[in-house]
Amino acid sequence: MENIDKLMTVESVEEYRKKLNEACDGRVAYIEKINKAARLASEGFGSIKENMENVSHLLFSTKEGGALLGKYQATIKNSKALSSMHTLYEGIRKANSASDVTFFINEMASQNWGVNKEELKEGLQKLGEVIGSAYIMLGADADEFITEGNKKLDEAVTYIATTPKTKKNIAEYSNAVKVIREQIESAKPAEESPEYDKLVREFNEKYEGKLTKEEMDLVNEVRDGKNFEEIFNAYKEKITNALSENKDNIPDEKVQSLNEQLSEKKFSEDTFCEDILNLSEIYRILES
């Protein structure tokens, strides 16, 4: 930026002012992004989990984003504390007002989850780094998918997970259970299709965020509401053609086995996600 002492005209003064304002605006926006990333990183497990799943379709589309998803999954998988928290929150997510909420709550509260507080703290720091990096990478594109953390629920679930129930803490347990019950009974139906949510989670868990182009296209087609049967049949046909093209490079018994698996695969809306994942395994074998 030029020295202000050398500015001689109104036009050059205006240009200098414009550049200075742009620099300031950029700095403010960057600071805001960093602050939001730090806030997301400091939240509880449930909030981090929800927001990572909310932005996963954006992360799938880049190599760097896929690597962050892989790191997120590996961090949970390699930590007993985080794995237990994941199981707890998945149970809460699947429960709803149409199910037997009392039975679920009683079963959940009767388990000794045995989550170590220090291990959980260490794991949350690692997950915080991942979601913070994800937000800095995505920036404003992620804003419409990010939700406010549910601190009350995070505290309740963490209490159940890390604190053995005794005669002395029945009141505290009761309060935590009440919060979880209220969350289940008030949860709104997901706006996205349940199949989309499930497919994203299962692809993410199976391949740790490292999806092929074909798999990313599948996820996007489901998200966009394309007919499931058309998606299934087109993907199956693509794999069948790939097998035919590569059969000379594959042992005969393997070709026969894969052909049998493909011929047995029929579209079923009830098992759509599982079938797509099974087909993806076959496709990966052919592409390897």
C-alpha cells in the first residue's frame, strides 16, 4: 500500500481509503471466522457431532474435507470415551416421541457407561480441532448448516456417561434424565430425508470420509431427492458393466462370486442404504 505522505490527488486519497477499508473488512471477517471456529471447537460432544454431520456433505466434495471427516471418525473410533458418547447420542437421535421413551430412558440410565472424564476431555479437544479446521475451511458456506450448541443436553448426557449412579446422586440423575426426555419428546423431524442422513453417516463411518467421485455423486443424488430405485438401478448397472470390462483381470471364481452378488441385489426401499454400501464395496474391489 502506498505511503500516505505521497498522495497528491483526491482520487488517490479515495483509492487509499478504499484499500484501507477493504483490508479492515477482511481482517474483521477473518477474526469473526476464527472466533466462530473457536466457539464450535469448545462445545460438547453432541453439538460437535451434530455440526460435523450437518456439514459433512460439504466436506465430502474436497480431498482436504474428506481428510477431516476421516480424522473425525478415527478420533472417535480410537477413543473408548468418545465411542461411548457416540453410542449414547445415536440412541437419543433414534428415539422419538412415537417410541417407548420411558423404556429407553430407563435402559440408558441403568447402564454403567464408565466414561473417563480425562479421556473424554482429551478426546473433545481433538474433535474441537477437527471441527474448528472444518469451519475455517468452509467459512460462510457452512453457516446455514451450523446449529447452536445444546449446552443443557450436553451437560446432561455427559453427567450420565461419566458419573456412576449412587444413592447420593439420585436427584442429579433425575434432572439429567429429565433433560434427555424433554429433548427426545420435543425433537423436530429432520428436514432432510432420513435416507440421506443415514447414507452420509454410514459412508462416513465405513470409509472415514474418503469417498470416491461415484460415492459423492450418490450422496448428492439422494440429497437432491432423486428416485431411490433409479439411483440403485443405475449404480448396479455401472458396477455390472465395470465387472464385464475387467473380468479378464479377475480370477474366474471371483467373477462368478461378484456376478452372483450383483444378480441377488434387488431394489428395496427398506434396505436402500445398506444395499448401496454393499454395492460400493463391490465397485471398490473392481476399481482397486
